[in-house]
Amino acid sequence: MYKVLSEFIEGGHHYKKNDDYPFSDTVDQERAEYLVNAEANGRVAFIEKVVEELADEDELPEDVIDVDSMKVEELKLFLDKENVPYEPKAKRPELLTLAKKKVGLSE
């Protein structure tokens, strides 16, 4: 889902700031990418992608691990627990990449 940042008209529908895009259930991905990209359309991004979050952490399945929010020490503890080797002086981006691979996420 996308949120409208700047007013525009598309297919006879007038989108206003904070409206949902599109008003129908189907999204033309190519069109949405164009509307998100300010450089492609001249000067302004018309929409932004909205990531829907769960209302409460308690709703997360128990096996979900949020590696993106982990600090360096937490990443090292996680990698140690999972027996994933890493360089002792590794920085957060390197540790995060290893952790994401371990939980099956792409970068």
C-alpha cells in the first residue's frame, strides 16, 4: 500500500494528501515506482510506500527475530548462539548481513 504525499489526478480519480494509493485493490507496480521516484517525474514524489506494522509486539510470532534493531553486542550474541563465525572486529553492517542471512532475509 502507498500513501499520497502530493495531490495528483490519475485515471479520473483525484488523490489528495494522505489518501491511500491506489483507491482500488490492484497496484500497477511500474506506475507506483514512477510516482515514488521524485527524479523520474521532475521534482516531487507523489506517493510513498507504507509498511504496515503490527499493532503490538505480542502479536509477532515467537520465531520472528528483528535483527535490524539489534546493536553490535546483540548481533554478536545472536551470531554466537547460532554458531555463525564472524571477525572479532567486524562492524555492525557486516554483522547485520550475517544475521540476516541466518534468519533468511535479504539485505
